[in-house]
Amino acid sequence: QHFEQASTLVTKEATGKSVVCGSDAQEHRAAFVPFEEAGFEEGDGANRGPQWREMIAFYGQEVLPSLA
């Protein structure tokens, strides 16, 4: 019951403000910068949709090489 109540606060608009979505590689790279500046040496990304193969290819070609 409490989970259902809390989940009403998680809207598409609210999520879009805190999660990088889309095909702009620069936006995805920029999302890692605060963590890099804080001293983290590893990061994690997750696909929240059915195009997980495309996301892996995109990160492998467009995002991760510039972070290494």
C-alpha cells in the first residue's frame, strides 16, 4: 500500500528531470561529470526501455570512449 502511494509521485515529467534520456551523447557524458569530479572511478548506466542493444552500442561508440 505504501509503495503504491509513493509511486504516484514518480511521474514521467519528474523522471525526465533527473534521468538522461535520448540520443544526445554529450548529455549522457555530462551526466557522469559530477561523479567523476567527486572521485568516482566507475559508473553505471541502465536502459529503461526495450532498446537495450541500441543503448549498449550507443554507449560503446559515443559515450564511454570519451570518459575513459
